[in-house]
Amino acid sequence: MVLIFGQVLQAQESDLSMILQTLYSFAFIAYLFYAQKIQTLQMLRQIEVTLRKVKTLKEEARERTVKTLIEIGKPTGDIGPRVDRFIDFFSIGLENMDPAGIVDKMDHFLKTNKRVYEAEVKALAPNATPTERNNLENLIEVSQALNIYYKVMRHYYLLGKKTMNIYVIMQVHMILPMLLQMVEAYSAGIQAFEHGMPIGDGVGPIVAAKLMHGYPQSDVAEEIVAAEVPYEGRTLIVFKAKGPGGSVGNPDEGLINILKERKGKVKMIITVDAAGKLEGEPVGQVSEGIGAAIGGTGKEKFKMEEITNKYKIPMHAIAIKQGMEHVVAPLVEPLFDATDKAVESVKRIVMDYTEPGDVVVVAGIGNTIGVGQ
């Protein structure tokens, strides 16, 4: 009896094993045929989740922009449609097939762009002060950036979903973490521009402001102020964008005007700016080098290099390292502490490379929101 029961049990186990093996074989064969489709659907799902988050951040930025414009500018009527129209504003890049004269064209292009922003913000916030209008311009720019990220991500998501082309979908999926990091960085900037708080990109102007503190200042170019600072027998001509409104000014024009006024009799130029850090580098690391520490379109950098080459003046650079999430977000303590280290770096470079009686130009590059004169 026991023997018969054992034989029945063994037969059942054998049948179950055969069924499981058959199911596994069918699943493996199905996976071979549908693996790419399953992978595509998984990637689409992940992109969709991220896209929803970006949409939420974009809509929140738009609502806070409208709210801030109303609170500060006291406009009459509904400004929502005009804000939406301007958030969708675009700039067509310059034709560079023939690069001759491209820098001057870029200069004209940027000034035209600035005039448009100034006119739009003035119409949206008629009662805002010049400082507040600068901050509101930056606030709108953040909303525009988030809108562009959302529309581009949505385009590739819908295109991938429509065609089910895994290569289209993979292009977006592979860079999702970097895209989300940049979107969150811009979103963090809403608070700073809404309340006029210093941001990570303002470390250069903060260094300049610390050096200039207590000395008379004068305008040397559009939205650029400078001060002569005596230091150990040398004369430091320190300049930055005029604050505390959100502006980067025209540092290239500031440097050109200073050098022309001094007839090129400047021993050295030091530029201080924020710089992207590599993974593993601490936030607020101060590094020294040579060259023009300035980002942007390249127009400012070109003109600064051109004028320094004309007078054969060496350019030193000081970079304060930070991540993408810090650039337009409210200033964090490690970056503020790093500005003191950068001030000491400026002084040490001056002592190491110049003699008493020399003139040194120090440029604090960056957005000067929340940084007074």
C-alpha cells in the first residue's frame, strides 16, 4: 500500500515538473520574440512618470511667476495670457556658416533679446522697481526653460510611443537622470528669483563685493560697477554686475572700458566665477588656473580675450566648484564659505605675481541677484 502511494506521488511530481518545464520553455520562447517590446514598454513607462513630474514643476513655476508679477508689479487686468505667450517666446540662433563677424552679430542679438525682455516685464509689472524687474526677468527665464524641457521631452515620448521605435525611446531614457537633475535645478531657482535671494552663480559677484566693500563705486559699463581698492601697495580695480537685481551685466564691456582708460597699463587680470564640479569633488572647492573664467554664449569671453591679447595682459582664473543643482538655487553655506577662500586666493595671486605699484583688475563674474554694491 505504501509502495503504491509512493509511486502515485512520484508520478504526480514528474507530471508537475514536466508542466513547469513546458511553461518555462514557452515563456523563454515568448521572451525571445517579445523582449524588445517589453523593454520598450518599460522605458516608455519610466519616461511617462518623469514627464508627469516635469509637467507639475513647469505648471508650478508658471503659477508662481504670475503670482509674483501680480504681487510686485500690480498690473491691471488678467496677465495670464500674456505670460503664457511670453513663456513660449523663442530666439532663433544666428547663422554661422560664414563665421566672419559672428561675435558682433551675437552682441547685437543679445542686446535685442534683452530689450524685448525688459519691455515685456515692464508691461507685465508696471509698478516694479528696476531691481525687481531684473529679478522678474530671471523668474520668467526659469519658467521658459522648464517649458522647453517639458515640450522636448513630451515630443520624444509621444514620437516614441507613436512609432514604438526603441532607438528613439532609448535616446530620452538614457539621459533621464541628467534631464531630471537640470529640471529640478531650474525649479529650485524659482524661490531665489521670487524673493531676490543670492544664488550659486552669484559667488563671483560676492567675492567682488567683499573686496569692494567700503570703497566708492562708479559705473564703467551698462549694469557694471567698479571700485579702486588699495592692497599691499597695489591698486585693485574690482568690478561686478550692479546689484541687488538679478543681472550679469556686460563684463566684457566693463573690462574693455577699464583697460582703455588705463591705456593697457594693467599688470594682470583675475576673473572669479562659478564652475561645474565633477562627481566626487566637494561643493565649494576653490581652484586656480589661467584664462577667462566666464560662461554664457562665448561673446563676452571672445571680447575679453581679444582686448587682453591686444595689451598682452595675462589672465588668471579662480573657479568655485558647484553642481548643476546649485547654480540657480538659493546660495548654500559651503558656497558662501568658499567666497572667503576665493578672496584669499585673489590676494595670494596678487602678491605672488605682481609688484608694488602694479594695477590688477579683478572681475566677479555671475548673476548678482541679492548681492548689493
